[in-house]
Amino acid sequence: MELPISVWDAVHAGMVQFAKNNAVLKDMQNSVAGKTGTAQEAKNRPGHALFVGFAPVKEPEVALAVRIANGYGPSNDTAVGKHIFNYYFGLESLGGNYYRRSFPGI
């Protein structure tokens, strides 16, 4: 599907603005862009949480998508995304038990 560059510019600007104003992402050392979302499967269970993002903003090296089934809301998945970005850019290590439990394949 072809989209006018103005559409991409609007999406890009929105994702950058989201990250700049997001409590989890706004203090990151690298510039990031992202967007959260939720999807409700059933009324008696928490919604699925989704975060998509890329970094750095000017010349992206990495893009990611985080989905947490029944993850309640977007702050959980955004925090996971932040840790992944920080690990990718060498700003965090896998030193604690939290990371071993959360990312067993690494």
C-alpha cells in the first residue's frame, strides 16, 4: 500500500511526541519513538498490552514490538520496551534475576 509522505510524517511525529511525554520513556538517554495500544479479548479478563517503537529517532537501528497477553495496560509493555532498548544500546545489562526471568532466551 502506498501512502503519501505526509501520512508517514504525521505518524512519525505522533510516535516521537508520545515518547517525549510518556512517563516511562521521556528520560531515556537515546531518542525513541513509540506507541501503545490495548486489545480486549473478553470482558472478564484484562486486555492485551502492546507497545511498538524504534530508536534512535533520526537514524533508526532497532524496531520492536512488545505484546503482553492480559497485560492490563500500556505501562507494563512500555517498561519492557524501555529495558529492551536500553539493553540493545548497552545501557543495561542482564545482571539481575528480573532480566533472567523476563528474557530467558537471552
